[in-house]
Amino acid sequence: MANAEVRLDGFVSCVGMDIRKGWMVESEQDVLEQLVVNAISPFMMLRQLAGGLLRSPSNVVIVSSKAAELGGAKHTGYCMSKAALNAMCMSMAPVLRERSILLNVLYPGRVMTAHNPSAGMPDVVKKNEIRLLQESVNNLLVGEKAGAS
């Protein structure tokens, strides 16, 4: 099954915006900016894709974040926006499924970036998270196809 071909029709990498001020000092504008970038923009993109750009059956992958579950003292707006994105995906998946569009959502944990070089984890944990993310993507690519019964 490792050689099975599955078409990937859409990929939405929700990298995100994190103002990192914390809930006591984040303004309404700070929170709204994070919601627009991290939740509303992916919503609009997915709606455009589902509105006619995707063939049926289709497979779409969205990369969200576990930040909604993990929280963080200085990441309130970011975590709220990722919770909104995750809820949006859960709400849209059954409706898209009826149109033979399979919505797959990946929820990686902390990711090492230039903005977050250590991701607060030892190298062993980082390597394990990268391996788990790679396995998740591989499982999606050889797993269930949209529209399959």
C-alpha cells in the first residue's frame, strides 16, 4: 500500500500569526488580527476551493496546531484563533464529505522555526514530533480516498 497513489488537491498550511503579548495586554485589534490571519483567511480559502475549484472526489490537507489545546500565557490570541480554525475544520468536514471532498487536518505540536528556534523542547522530542508529522502525512497519502465507501 506504500505505493498507492492518492491525489492531493488542496494544501492549506496555516502557519499563523502570534503577537505574544498575553491576554492582559493584547488589545481587541491584536486578537482580531490573529483571528483574521489564523482562522478567517483559511476559512475563506477553503470556501473558495470547495466552491468550484476542487474536482469531486478531492483530498484537502489543512495544517493547524495543537496550540488550541496546549495554551500559553503569552499566546492567548494565537491559541484562540487556532481553536477557531480547528472548530471550523470539524464543522466543515462532514459537509465537504457529502460533496466527496475529504478534509484532513494535521495538528502538530510546537514547531521549530526562525521565530521559535528551540520550540522549547529537547532535540529528541523535536525529532519525534517531526517523525510523527511525517507519519501523519504518509498515512493521509496512502489512507482513505475521498468518496471511497
